[in-house]
Amino acid sequence: MNYSSKYSPLVKKRNPYNLNSIIRKYPLNGPKDGEDSEASLNKCLSIVDIISYGIGSTVGAGVFVSIGIAIATKAGPGTLLSFLFSAIACLISAFCYSEFSARIPVSGSAYTFAYVSLGEFMGWFVGWNLTLEYAISASAVARGWVGYFQVIFKIFGKEAPEWISGYSINEWININPVAPVIIVICTIILVFGIKDSARFNMAITAINLLTITFFIILGSIHVDRSNWTPFLPFGMTGVFSGCSVVFFSYVGFDSVTTLAGEVKNPKRDLPIGIVGTLVIATTLYIGVTLVLSGMVNYLDVSQGSPLSDAFINNGLDLKWAAMIIACGTLTSLTASTLCSLLGQPRIYLQMAKDGLFFEKFTSMNKKQVPVFGTVFTGVFASILAIVLDLDNLTNMISIGTLLAFTAVCAGVVVMRFRREDGGEDGFPSAFILLILFIFACVFGISSKLGWNMWIQIALGACQAVIIGLVWLKKQINIPTSFRCPFNPILPCLGIVVNTFFIMHLDTPSFYRVAVWTALGSSIYFIYGIRHSKLNQLDTVDDSINH
């Protein structure tokens, strides 16, 4: 929506550097995708397409790669519980995403949801970290793709050449020139258009599901129940640490909301696509975890290519099965890379349309694809895939995802108490939720560091009281489309659970997100705050008031 076209250019602009600019909120009745004549997307996706995209982006490196890291180093067979706990946290967030996506069917995903409910800077913070999430997700999947490529050499008794395995520089940097190949291929496919990409993705996703089903059926024949003992070799602390690793496996379900501008019936199809993707992914993850941890002792599970290696490093010597798994995985990870690269340009597009990011990212080709953002994303992800190994990449993903989930959960609650004029009766719910977030942080730290049990119980009780206070507030803005059940209790629990997982991440993850946020904040305060489309609306409001 172009506010400036409706008002006189003689209206005096005001200084954007003030507190109101940071906390101003995008109007709920702002333009939806397709209403803006500039940079509109092609509405051509059905419910089958978006579930296919959701499964393609979710069921990828998580089940084929990071599951091995979680079983071998974090939780053993108890990784099953890590997936289950992560799924519960994601399900809560999925309900919140569904309510928002039905209310606000635009392509910005959690960025737009936070912008509307929590303010401009929080929207920018979430959007900026989401762009890192999608880029790193594509890079991590590309690294996993190379890992399974090496398996093919192993099946034939050969050692993969170093230009495929990578040149290790130090604990952080491992140069791998092959990893970006799959990213480049997927970037080219995406440039040809969303409908062509959807057909390609649907075919690849079918192969993905067949590969996983093949592993579960054949692998279950070779399960040794003694491998499930001990079930929790690292205790419950290991299970929660495992959550931080396997949470990467659920990154894809929220990417469905970035397709809102290209879905034929977003208010109906997006909630179904989000929840459907999550249910299917969790079922597959639990099945693979049970079979893999039953086939191989948790100490011997491969961290690079766990599924195919289970058929050749376990005394089975089923090279033909390992080859099928390796080839199917290479194909499946291609779909994951494609879907990861799909989301980021659309967040850039929405941020640029709102004036917070560079206008160049609104450029479209003839097939209505944000071509500049797509190519930029491909180049950025390729660089990360070349220099960083899989473990470092997966650790960088979870914190950005969890922060986005937390913001969406909070935003759903805030929106229920907001009047049509943007105000709120009584004590601000956003401030109450901030207090809940702080207590949740301390609660997570107390669990990670093993504080006294009574301290943890007291912190839990305080959070329950705060949630009760939110529940007592009268809801005045209830949506007519999809509604998150048990609001505000369920979203508040989402805040607590997501924050609990954040506090169990490794310390370097916080350093990385701090550096990335500092970089993003500099862009926002130098460019975004000055070019925000809401500046034009604020200027008009000031002129009317005077």
C-alpha cells in the first residue's frame, strides 16, 4: 500500500529516530499479498502443494543427518523423547502460526506476525534472524548432502577424495567446494517459477517418503532390542540437550507461512498445511529413531550418514540397501535445500515492501519470482556451505527458530487484547509477557545448571501465576477464522517451552545470534527506520492532529 500517493507531498516529514518508531505496529488491515499491485506473487498453490513443501523442507537433514548426532552424542535411544518434546513445543507454535496466517495471509511469516503484534523493531529482529535460519538450513542440508555422497564411495570400498570430504582448517572452518553445487541447482530451479518448483518438489518429496518407509520396514527386521538399553544413557539432561539438536528437524513447518502470497485459499489451507506437516514429520521421526537406535548401539551410530551406514557398519553388509538409502537421501536432501531456499527471498520481499529492507529485493521476473532475493539467498547459503561444517551450522539454526516461535506465541496473545484503534484496556499484556519471558529464561538456566529443585519449583509457580493473570484479562479481538485453542494459556506455555529450549543451547549459539542481531540492528537503524512505509502514515497522522 502506497500511503504517500494519497497525501500531499508538502506534508512535513518528522524525525524517525524516536521510541514510537521502534514500537509502532503495522496495521492489521494493511494490504494483503495480491492487493499491492507492485511486487505481487502468483497465487497458484493448493493444499497438496503446501503440505508437500512443508514435508520437503522439514523431513530432510533432520531425519537423515542430525538424528545421528543426537543419538550418538546427546540422548541415545532417548532421542525419541527429544523429538516428542520438540514436537509438542512446535505444535503449540503451529497453532499460533495458524491463527496468524489465517488473520494475516502475507508472505512474511513470523516477521509480519511480530510486526503487527509486537512492533516494528521486534518484527525486524524476528525477520532478520529468520533469514539466517533459512540460509543456514539450506547450507546445513547441503553439507548433509555431501556426507551421503561420500557413502557411495564407501559402499564400493573407496575413500572419498578430499575435495569431497572437505579440507579441515580448524574446529570452525572446513572448506568443501562440492557442498554449494546442490544450492546452485536449486536456486536455478526456483528462478523458473513457483509452480514449476512445486511440481519438482512434489516428485522429490514422494521419493523422500518412500526412502524413509523403506528404511523403517527393512531396518525393523534387524532391530536388536538390547540396543535400547540404557534408554537414557545421558539422563533427562541429555534429552533436553538433544532437543536443541533435533529442533533443527522441525524448522520447515513454519516455512509454509512464507508461501501465503502464493496460496489460492490461504485462510483455509495454511492452518491445515502447518499442522499436517508437523504431524507427518513427527510420525516419521519417531519411526526412524526407534529403528535406527535398535539396529545400532547408540555409541556406534554414524553422525554423518546414519541411515545408510546402519546397513554396512553393523555386521549386515547390506550394500544394496545402503545404496538405495544413499541415493534416496541425496534426492530427498535436494528437496530440503529447495524448500529452505524458497522461504528466505519471500521474507526479504515482505521486508522490502514494508520499506525496512533494500528496495532491490522487491524485483520480480516475468514469472513473478523475487529473482534478486532468490539469487542473493543462493550465493549467501553457498558461502556458508563452503566454509562451515554440519555441526556448527545446526547449532546456529535452533536459537533463531525458537526466538521466532516465542515471538509468534506472544503476538497471538497480544492480538486478542487489542482494540480496533490499536489500544489495550488495563495493564499491557506485552509487558506481562515480557515478565513471563524473563522468568522462563531463569527457569531454563536453573534446569541447565542443576539448581536446587525447590528453586526450580518456585520459578515454575511464578510462571503459572503470570499465565493466570494473562488468562484473567478479557479478550476483545477474537478472530473469525482459525483460532489457537486455549488462548492465552497454550501460547503462554509455548513461550515457556521455547525459552526453556533456548536456555539449553550451547553458549556459542548466543554469541553468534548476538553478532548477527548487531549487524541487523545497524541496517535497521541506518536504513530501515528511515525508509519504513509507516513513516508516511505517521507523518499524515501528525499533520491531521495539528
